[in-house]
Amino acid sequence: MFKRLVFIGLLMAAVTAVQASVITLRSGQQIKGEVVVSNDEVVIVKNSAGARFQYPAAEVVSITDEEVETEQKVAEAPKADKPQGKRMTFLIALTGGGAVVPQDHAGGHIGGELLIGSRYIGRKEIFLGGGIGVHGMFVDGKTYTFLPLQIALKVPFLEGKHSPVFGANIGYGFGVSRNCSGGIYSALELGYRYAFSTRSSLLVAARTQFQQAKIDAVETITDDGVSTDYVSRIGRSFVTIGVHLALTF
């Protein structure tokens, strides 16, 4: 038993590291093998199959030793990429809260968004995508509806199921009701994200939105006791503060 173990050990040592040489000839040819004889007249090389070759010493430019690794490597399991789920994802969101038009009255706001993008940038769980939304502002008894085309960014601060998250949207909100025209749209949010899995998560955040617009304003002019109403477009910015709910999947 001891002799067998010694034999196995010697065999493994012989397999893992075999000292070989590279003989370079003047013709540029290179021969790999074990140098058996090397003197001023001749160089004899034995290859891995045991065959011997003889070369005149004058034809040999150099002899370089190298260690030939023949050890069988254990295949490593491929490292799993950190994002285990699909990279492309959908985001559906609902937003509601109060709306304020500076220099006018306050009211309410409700809206929704559908975004498509990548849930990961590199190996970081950062949502970056774009899409469309619809937002309604209810101020002073009037309804103003906008259709924002936007780019959105959602950045969780921590890894794992629970994390605070920051979000930002920017785009252009088209006015789709007759009493307004559109302008630049932007939003900022700060909240909490719960990850159900690597594929889906829920976001709850406080959000502030800004929507530039031109809205209809009625001006009454009285001349000689006759009052006439004139409708003109004036520039306004809708500012909303509310709660934002988003589901990614």
C-alpha cells in the first residue's frame, strides 16, 4: 500500500510539472523536448514520445527552458452575474396628490405612467427607461390634461429587499385638453423600494412634479358699460406634491 501511494505521488509530480526545453534553430524552427546531449558539436533532443533528434551545435541559436504545465484543471463553476432576472423591465406607476398653480388656485392631481427600460446598469440595480404618462390637474374648477413623454431614472441606495430609493423624470408634457398647451415636464421622488424578487419590486415614494404650460385665461373688459370677455393664453407652471406608487416587473 505504501509503495502504491509513493508511486502515485511520483506520478502526479511528474504530470504536474515536466521540465522541457525550446530549441531554436537558425532557420527559425523551434523544437520542444528534453535536451539529452548538448556540447560544442551536437545537440540531441528527446520529444514527449521518446524519439530522439540530433542537430549540429552550429545550427542551434538558443536553448530555453520552460515548465510545461500538464496538470488537469478543475473546471470552475461560472460566476453568476449579479442580476439574476431579465434586464429589460416594465414599470407601471400611479401618482396622486395636490396641485398648485402659482398666482392662481390650488386643486388636485392624479396621473399614471408606463415605462420600459433596463433594470440594471452594469451590475447595479438602477432602472433607466422611457415611456409615456397621463396627468390630470384639477384647479379652480377646470381640468388640465397632459401627456408627458419622458425619461426616468430610479436609483436604490442599498442592495437587498429593502432600500431607500431616489427617482427623477424629465421630458415634455403635451397638453391634450383644449384649454392648455404643453411644456417641459420633470419630477423628483424619494421613497422606499421592496424587492419581491430579481424580476419585480414595489416602490412607494413622495413625489414633486413640475409641468410648464400655457392655459386659457379669461379677461373681462368693460367699455361704455358693455362688458366683453377675451380669452388669451398665459404661461403657468403646475406644481404637484403627492404619493407615487410604482410596480416593476
